[in-house]
Amino acid sequence: MYPIENASRAIELLDGLWDFKLDHGEALAEHWESRFPDDAEKLYVPASYNDQREDPAYRNHTGKAWYQRFCTIPAFYQGQRLFLRFDAVTHDAVIYLNGKKITEHRGGFLPFEVEITDYVSAGETFRLTVCSDNRIDHSTLPVGNEEGTAFFGSDNAQVPAVQAAKKHRGTVNLPNFDFFNYAGIQRHVRLYTTPMSYIKDITLVPDIRKKASGHDGILHYEIELAGPKCTTRDRIAEPLHQESDIRTEELKLNLCVEILDADGEVVARAVGSRKGTLCIPDAVLWEPYPGTPYLYTVRVRYGKDEYSEKTGIRTVAVEGTRFLINGKPFYFKGFGKHEDFYIHGRGTDDVLNVKDISLLHWIGANSFRTSHYPYAEEMYRLCDEEGIVIIDETPAVGIGAGPHMDPYTFPIKDYHKTVLHDLIQRDKNHPSVIMWSMGNEPDTENFPESAYEYWRELYAFTHKEDPADRPVTFVCCQNDYTRDLVTRTMDVVCINRYYGWYNLSGDLDSAVYAWEQELDFWAAQGKPVMVTEYGCDTLPGFHGSVAEMWTEEFQKEYYRRIDEVFDTRSFFIGEHLWAFADFNTIQGVYRADGNRKGLFTRERRPKLAAHWLKDRWHTIPNFGYKSDGQSTPVQK
């Protein structure tokens, strides 16, 4: 659960300056976990380490990097359990406390924690050391290349150059994805406490029960408790009402689940049961902005512990070719985006999150996809509050190796399942999360049978893992869609297409024709279809009297022409542009200071097309667009 501070729990944020040292292979022999090098430098946490120093060794480091700091546990934490929580360390991490390894974690975009109650005591100072490793290969998510070639966006793809690099550096670590491989302790590190008997997890599944005069909210809940059983000495202070489902006197004394409205008034309550259902009469539903993203607070009390979780009452479902939120057909307007900004790279930035959500409201967007990895939890909590819908994606990007190697022989399936499980566990209670994306742009064309076997197994697994059973998809790359056997079986067909840019470059007449041909194919599949990437690189301030590639005029015309095709298709349920803002990626001849497909610059200044898109999206409603099943073109 996300760490919170209240009368029963405390948090000490371990952000700030840490000692830092790149490891070129000497750390284990020199036992950096016990004695950190004297020539270590200072770096800030949380942030990527790559751009914090004017040193190419930092920028392009492949391998391990070490952090250290000293921490003091306040004496008044006495009698509490102590936990260390890392919101994300990219990609793999080993954690040492006073030179002793206490845990390790695989994966760079999800949190992990370890209880340290038995290692240190309140009032003590301890040494915390972290070894991070950013290497990627066929066993990691995202996937790295082992074939001596780089993602197409790089000019480092010549095999002789790669072999020379291997001889010079001893290794080569090229991404099979088009974003920079930022690394380090990129999200918050916290020391937090709980009582000895505590609330370990909360699962919330909302529903709606219609009635003659509106609807009631239904909330199914399940509480996981840990630690020694509470006794009457630990009973919660407030007297509780008698309930018919009380199982034992002990639970009656020590477990209470309440739902509070936005004014703090209790609207539903249950005692004594770790699992049950609560009814909220005449509930206010959670709806995307500019609707009301109304949030209730679920307050759980157990003995001396208390935890509060905000949630919304809403439903999501796929029905025929429609995506329904609260039973109403929803149209996705938004972007793929990245956690990316100057200097701190992929380091979490709450100010930037606020700014990005403000820009989404400004432009009329209602959604985004966490391309191509789970984002920091603070962003999800903000989207709950602000009414932005999220397609939540794993870091399974780059599962493809060209026509000569079956990527589904890579040793990643079990790990992929672990990531899906952990993602769902982290984000299951967010009303803003309405669909799971298992991955981005895998090879489903060259090895269609292998792809089908791999992704359909994960599809069933994801549905089983999610208590709320949200729709499940993955995002299909530009391919021969007639050979692709698996994309058409997803709950929602999500496709990335670059007609008019990477192929049919600059020829928008042919691009429109290609879109028409492909959408004829998808019309026959009986599925809701949305585009999750389409776009063109655009240099801000580069203008032309004729709309040609790389000009701001071309970007505007590109979207205008292609969006006209979408407007005529009733089964087409959404448009996510690539990308929200320009972002950093591996250098190459296809990239001019990063990927420039943003509707906003990396500094968050709107390009010409953003103003056109703002007019379009504010005309298209969230609900009921194309609801008559007929073509509904938007006036331009």
C-alpha cells in the first residue's frame, strides 16, 4: 500500500543528497557495501543519475551504480514496525543495511519494501547502501538487444561498430525501445512505521446498483491483516454498532471499515469482517473531467492501526464495439507520454505532474497511456483527483527481434507475469485506471502462432489477477495486421500506426487511403478499436508555406487529415496521439535532440497543432460520441 502518515503511522522521506559512485567492476572486490569509496560524489535522490553531472560516463553508463547515505530512526518510533520502501530503482537493485544485504528486487518501475524492525532500533543511526543495475537484455523488461543491433532510431546499428565497442568497453547494452534508458533511484525512498499489528492490504471493487430514482454505490472490500492478533487492550476507541456479520468478539472489538463522503461524513460502515460489501445510498459517481471525479474515503481501523484510501464509485466494461464507463459509451482523447524532463530525467516530479494534468485539461484530453512502463504512484493519485483516465501499461516493450529470431523464446514469460501481478496489486484501487495494457509493440507478425500462445496466456492471467476484472489489451505495432492472430482477440484493439511518417512518408493522401483500408479490416472484427500512437516529428519554430515534413504546419495537417477518417467509423473509440511532449531517447540519425513528436515541447510549450487539437477535443464529448452508431464527423 502507498505509505501514508497519520496518528498510527509515521513517514521519514529519505530524499536528498546521497553519496554516489559508478561501478566499473571494482565494487564487490572493494566491498563498497561496507566501505564506500572516499572519492564518491553527491547526487540527488530521487532522479536519474545520467544528466546530473557533466560527464559522459554518467550519461551513457552501462552496469552498476552505487548509492549510500546515513539515516537516523527517531527515538519516538519505539514500539513500531519499521519498513524501508523504494518506489522505483532502475532496473535491478540490491539493498544493504550496515553492510548486510537485506533484500533485492528485479524491475525498475514498481515499488518494493523490506521490514527492518529486526535490524535496527529506534534512536539508532544506520548506513543504507543501494546497488542499482541498468543493464538490459533478452531477460529484462524493457528488452535490450543481444544481436549487435540497436533500435531503428539509433545510428549505432552497424555490427562492426558494435563489435569494436565490445572490444573497447567489454560490453554493449543497446535498447530495443525508443526512449532513453534512464537509471538509478528514480522515485522516493521512505522509512515508514506501522503498529505491531497492522493493516497490510486493502482491496476495493466498486459497482453500481440502479434503482428507480438513481443509483446506489456498491463497494466490495477485502482487508489483509498482519502481525499478532489484537486483544481487548488494542480495541479501537470509538464504540461500534452491532452488525449481523460479526464473526468473533475479537474482530468486533478490533476491525472497522467505514466509507466517508467528501465532507467527511460516514455514509456506510461494517465491523468485524475482513471481507464484505457496503452500500452507499444515492452515491455520487466518479466520472472523467469535465465531469465530477468524486472520491469517497475508505477508512479501515484495526487495533491501534488506521489506514485511509480514496476511491471512486464507477464501472468499466466493453460491450460490443463500445467502451463503457458507468454504462455510458466513452471516447478516449489523449496521448501516450513519458516520465521525462530536463536534468532529473525520469526522476519523479510532482510539480511536473501537476503541470501535465493542467495541460491535459487545457487541450481537452481525458486520458493517457503510461507508455511504456508504470508511472510514479503520485501521478495516479493526482489523476484520481483530477478525473484523468489511465491505460496502465507494463514495461514489456521491445519484445521483438526481427524476422529471424522468435522473441517468445526469450526467458521473460514468468517475469512478465510477476510484473503484471505487482502492477495490479499496486494500482487495483485507483478509479482512474480503467484498462490494463500488458505491453507495447511486440512482434505479432513474424511469429504469429508463438505470439498468440504467449499473449493469450498473459491475457487470461491478467483478468484472473485483477479483482475488478477490468478490460485487458496490449498495443500492436505497425505490422501486417492480416497475419496478426492475437491483437484481434484483445478486449480493445489498440494499434500504433505511422502512415504518413515512417511509411508513405509525407504523402498524406496515401496515408489516408492506408487508414481506410486497415479500418475496413477492423470493422469486420466486431471489436472496439482505438489508435494508441500516431504522429510525426516536428521541430518547434520550423515553419513553411507548404505543409512538409518536420514543419509545424505538417503536424497540424497530418492530424487533421487522419482524424477525419476516425470520425466516420462508429467502432472507433479513441485517439491517443504520440506524443504528449518531446522526450529524450538514444542518439541517432532519426532523432534531433530526442523524439520530437510531442504536441508540446519538452519544456511544455504548445506547438501549432496543439491549438488545433484543443479546438477539436473540446467539441467532442467524453460520452455519447457516435452513440447513434452512425458516422459523426466533427466540424473543422
